[in-house]
Amino acid sequence: MTELAEYIELALRGETMEVDWSRPPWAAAKPALNWLGMAPKVTDLCATTYLSESEAKLLCDQMILRFIDESGNLAWSSHMLDTALKSTVASVGGPPEPFVRSTWDLFYSRKLESLEYEFSRALGRALLSRRGEDAGWDLRWILGSASASQACLRYWMLAIKPSLWTSEVEQETLRILADYPFQF
């Protein structure tokens, strides 16, 4: 992972590092790095190796930052969100849960406002309509304590794994969100 972190750091500074895109972790990271504009074009999204959990987290943390504009607000399009999710799926070989986790971590310190609500809803809908059938979702980590923005994200994410949406989780989530004007 050190090489991948170094690669990203160099790329963010506009510098390059020679890598063999046919070898791990580069072959697996290439779709996500390409989405970030840090790797050559990907011709085939069918990888034979996949990122480790820590490598996926590192890349998805960088990916979610691309959804923040210069003024610190969330900004996205459905195409941008869809391609980020597809790139994550190709890099991890399963559902884009690392991307959701990076969003969750970002939302810990973000105030719940209309853009956080809309992003959560857009992400939830994109995942449910395009990726909800993916096997391998865990999402149990989303059940713990949550900020208001995280509770909003949880509300939209648990449709992917409805078995986790217990009456206790629903009550706690809606209790946190009760003071907000958004439609849940």
C-alpha cells in the first residue's frame, strides 16, 4: 500500500512514477486511478486481481474528495457518481462498499444540509438501481452511532441490505433526523 499511497501523493503534485499496470496492485487500482485522472485509459474493467481493503479505502478516500468543489460543497452529476461506482466495483471485485465507507467517513464532520441529503439520496438510488443486486454487501458498520449526515446516508444505504433495517435502527435514525426538513 505504501507504493500506492506514494503514487497518489506524486500524482496530486503533478509528478509521475513508473509502474507495471499488469501487476498487483496496479492492475486492480487502474480503474479507480483512471477515474481520478491518475492512470492511463482502462480498456477492460474485468480485473483478475483486486485491491485489499486498505488499498480500496485509500483510493475511495481520494475519489470522494473529487465530489467536493472549491468552496467545500458537494458537487456531482449522475454520470460522475455512476462512473465512480463502476470504477470502484472494477477495482475491488465486488460491491462498491469502500466508496460508501469513504462517504460515511467524510460525512462524520459535515453538517446535514440539502447537498448532503441530496448526495445521500442520489448515492442510495444509484446503488439500489445499478448495484443493489451485488452479493457481498456487509454494511453492518453503518449501524453504530452516527452524526446527522451519517444517519441520512444510512437511511438511503440500508435499502441495499434491508435485513439490517430493524425497528431499533429505524427509530434511532429517524430520531436523529427528526429536526431536519428533509423527506424521509
